[in-house]
Amino acid sequence: DRPLRAIGTHADVTARHEAEAALQDADRRKDEFLATLAHELRNPLTPIRNAVHILKKKYGPQFPDTPLLAMVQRQVDHLVRLVDDLLEISRIGRGKVDLRKENVAVSDFLRHALESCQPLIESKSHRVTVKVADEPLRVFGDSVRLAQIAANIINNAAKYTPPGGRIEIDAARGGDEVVLRVRDNGVGISADMMPRVFDLFAQTDGQIRLSEGGLGIGLALGRSLVEIHGGRVEARSEGVGRGSEFIVSLPLADCGALRLH
């Protein structure tokens, strides 16, 4: 017997493909815009930074208004960090990040991260405790980017914790990973914000964001850098006003090479 009719379905996927192409094009344009913006901002910052350096070197403590010069230095350094973050975000989006991989001691990249965060921590009189496991802990990755991961998370804790707050940093081994925890007793994270906390340009409470500044790129950049190192990051909070905890898990040096290649 021959079949009399056939039944089937037909789906036009043209619209879906066009939508996907439009999203990819929007992402590409966003990354190009961020790169252009960062370069345009960096151009005027370089001579300002150089001028501050020359004034400090020429006059030292004899400068007529040393606190004012120090304030300019802090603000310029802050802008430089923002520009660097914008550039890094655009590089990651375009797949142009080259990791200079090596075995890096956790204590070393944590020390560099804390050094870069020190001005903000001191300006807000935070109490910081650091606990690193006695056993040697090494991560296979880019030392500069690893310090950047830690610095962005520590800076976030310092920024959104009221003056005189407490920040606890702990690094220990967890199986075949290094687990870095940064806890604070700051403003916390609301339940509706939690799913978006690592999104680019994500906004927390409007008043907090306006008072503390920031573009909302630090945590997004941190997550991207963690992921290209074969790790993961998560945020925890019991709610607004209850503080936050950020947990970064990175493969140990002998395991990291396997995950990254």
C-alpha cells in the first residue's frame, strides 16, 4: 500500500537568525564603542597624570597645597582604573585578551590587589583582615589579571560598606581549587538584584550608586576574568543592610593548566 498523504511541520527560522545576527552586531558595536570611549578618555588623562607626577617630584612636601595635590592624584588614579576596566571589558568582548600564564602565588596577587585598594580603604577607615592558608597556594594564570580580579571585588566591598566597616578576606584550598572569599558588613544585595549583580552596568539602589559613584563594570569584569581562568564566582547576601560575600574559585596550578589549554 502506498501512503495517501504525508503530515509534517515547517518552521521559518529566518526571523530567529536575523534576531541573533542583530544581537551579535549590537554586541560588536558595544565593544567597539567601549574601546573608542576608553581611548578618548585616556588621551587627556595621560598629560594630567604626568603633570601631577612632575609637581610632586619638583616640589615634594614644599608644594603650596599638598593635600590638594594628593586629592588630584587619587582622582586621576581612579579615572585611570575606570578607563583600564573599560578597555579590558572591550578586549574580552572581542576575544582579544592574551593571558601571560604562569604559576602565581595567591599571597602575591592578593598583596598587589590590596595595595591598589589601600587608598579607598584608608579613606573610609575600614578594618581589613586577611587570612591565607599556610600551605603554598598557586594559581596557573596571568598575575596582573588575577590581582585585578581580587582588587575589583575588594574595591566593591570597600565602596559599598559604610565608613569604619569590616572587610574579611580569606584564601584557602578547596579540593583542587583555591577559594577566595571577601566578606563585608556593608549595604548588602537585595533579592531582586542578586541575579544581575555581575551584569555589565548593573545598578544597585539608585541613591547608593549616586553617592558612591562607579559605572557598574567592576564585578562584570571580575567575572569575565575569572571565567577565562577556568574558574567561577558567586555572590551571597542575606539582603539589604546585611552585608555581602563574594566567593571566587580558581583551579590550583597543577589543575589550571589542564582547564586553560
